[in-house]
Amino acid sequence: MNSPLRKILVFGGAGYLGSTLSEILDSHGYEVTIYDRIRFGQAPIDDLIKGERCRLIEGDIRDAEAVARAVSEHDAVILLAALVGEPDCDRDPEKTVSINVMGSINVLEACRYYNIRRFIFASTDSCYGIQEGIINELNPMKPISLYGRAKVLIEDRIQTAWQEDRSKPSSISGSPPAFGPIILRMATLYGLSRRMRFDLVLNILSWRAATGQTISIYGGDQWRPLVHVRDAARAYVSALEAPPEIVLGQVFNVGSNSQNVQIQDLGRLVAQEFPKVKTEYIEQPPDLRDYHVDFSKIERTLGWKAQLTIQEGVTEIKKAVESGRFGNEILPQNRNA
């Protein structure tokens, strides 16, 4: 542990990314509180919360009183909790707004009130929408989905809060408030996690191949930036431990320049691991989720870079499926949509 921030609150800490992050924080010696409504069950984090440094608060971020109570006890807050992904959000727009917008505002305002020195918000590269060329953190955000629009709204609210708080001295100490936000825009995740998801593009292709099914590639020319879930979790630790003067108020894309890939190339990477599996390419209208992202800033500023490759992600999923860990049918707890 390389940070004076000892007590870490992870909203959404039982999810696909959250459970991996909670495990890494625990292994680094942090005191971790997982705040999660346990939508997909508690089993993935059972062993963590039985340990000495990790505990669970079962709750909903829409409960402002419970959120405030939890935030008040911690040094740093990481907000992952949300309905994640376009299908899950589009299914119930009102619920999406209540969780991803109103619930996130509950967390943000509690962090401002309690002067949380490190508040890390999980955003998404899908905020960029469809743009030509290579996109960095200075590009305008043009979200085309409800999921992306909600993330942009909260990003804007965070930046406004950051500027407001910096300009107002504390009535008690005479110095500016300590609230310190960071925004991480995530590439598309893949790889094994405690709470596994098979509705992510590389994971589902790997699962289908491992169970002997045809790999179906729809379209194929569209670009996706990818990052392994464990590498993504390490990015949060890097942001947590970095000197405040280089990260507070900053936005970082989280991913790997070498893992900007076209969907058709993902199909080829999976096929290399499963040479006997058939691959079919299906034409479809252009996919608006098409963006090529630059990830140089996080490496340049924090020294973080992805360590795991797409091929390693395919291989580990293959081994897990073939070992019988997931069976031959994707269970509801292993997908968001």
C-alpha cells in the first residue's frame, strides 16, 4: 500500500470489475468496504468478506442516507455501481436514470460534503460515440446511447463540482475543500473475473468457441478498444496511489493502444486458439459504436500500462470453460443483458 488513504469504499464492488478491484485492494493491504446491491449474488466475494480487511454493505446508491453514512467512514471512494452496457440500460430507461444519474449524484454529493480526498468515477470510452481519427481525452464527447449519455452527464457534474469547490475556501479552515475527483474512461473489458460476464464481446466469442459453437462476427470493420479486467482494476489502484497534483480533476482513458482492434480481428484471434471451430462473418448495417482511442496519457502520467494481452484473455477463458467452471450454458448471473 503506497497511499495515506487506508479505508476504501467501492460502490459496485461485487461486480465484474468491482470484485476484481476489491480483491486487488485487499491484497495490497487496504481496508475495503464493498457497497453493492448484490444483484448477481454474493458468492463471488464470499471469501473476501470473510477476511480481516474486507466487509460488505448491501445497499443501493439510490438510498441517499445509506450512501452518506457509508461515505463518511472512508478516506477514498470508487464509484463503479451502475447499470452497465447498452442492452441493460435500454431495457428500462427510467431505472437507468434513477441509478446511473440520480444514484451517482448521491455518491458525488456525499463525497463533496465529507471532503473525500480521492473520488474515482468509472466512465466509459463509449462516451466518444463515433468519431474519425484517433481519440484522446480532449476530444468532444458524442454519446449515442443512454448508457453513454448518463456517464457524460455525471462527468460534467463532477467537473463542475471540482471547479466550484476549488474556488471556494472552507468556512472552517480558510483553505479550499479537499474533495478530489478523478475520471477513468474504460475501454471494453474482457477476461476472467470473480463475477464473470459472458455478454462482453471477447468473452462471449471465447465461450462459444470453447463450447464448440460457431463464432459469429457481425459486421467486423468497427473498432473496439479493449483492456483486461485485471489491468483495468490496476488502473484504479494507480489513480488511488498517485500524487494528488498529477491526477485530481483529470480524465484518463484506460486501455492499450495495441489493443485497439477491429471486431473481425477478434474473431481471428479467437480462431487461433480454437482451430477446429467454424467462424462466420455476417453483414449488418454500420455499427455506430466505432472508435479508436489513444491511451498514451495514463501511461505518460501514471506509468500504468496494460500487462495482459487479448490472446491471454482468450486462453484463460478457454481453460476455465474446459475445466467445467461455467458449464455449457450461460447462467443469468454471468451476463448483464
